Amino acid sequence: MKHFNSIKKSRDFQAVYQTGKSFANRLLVMYVKKTDRPETRIGISVSKKVGNSVIRHHLTRLIRESFRLHEDMVETGLDIVVVVRTAAKEENYKTIESAYLHLCGLHNIIKKESK
């Protein structure tokens, strides 16, 4: 199984929150910060307000899968933090994936040749 590049440390999350650029839609908020790393890392934040642990982990898996499937479309050398909003708990995978890609488009981090 391939190693998944994720943001785990609190200080890395804080760095993205404080110096990254953010866009939001109805379901997700996305913060993006350029880094010197060769790979793109993702951090996913789901508050307890969204639901119990089963719901929170389900939403985390949906976003991680969206990131994994579209990783080749997204530019490299970024730290991305996705914050899940309460409205997302009622949605299915396709809607979450669409919201994720919409925010990638707003951040202009989709590679030009993959469009």
C-alpha cells in the first residue's frame, strides 16, 4: 500500500491556516500554502459539531479518496487543509468530490494540461 502524504502536526496545520489562502463553498473550506516539498500533502479537519466519530471518519475518507483520485491533476509542492462544514454530513461521495474539485479550481491549483 502506498504511503499517504498527510499533514499531522498541529504546527503544520497552523502554518497553513495563518499564511495560506482560503476559499470556501457550502460543504468545504480549503486552505492552500505553497511549500518547498516535492509532494503535495493534505490535512483534513472535521469538527465534533459535524457529527459523531463514525460520520467524521466517513467524511475524512471521502475527502482523502477525492484527493487520491485527483492527485495527478493537482500541482505539487502544496500543503492543503480541508475543513469540513456541517452541511457535508448529508452528502454523498459525488457531491463531496465535486465540492473538492470546485475549490481546487478556485485556488487555481489544477494543472493546465489535465483540463
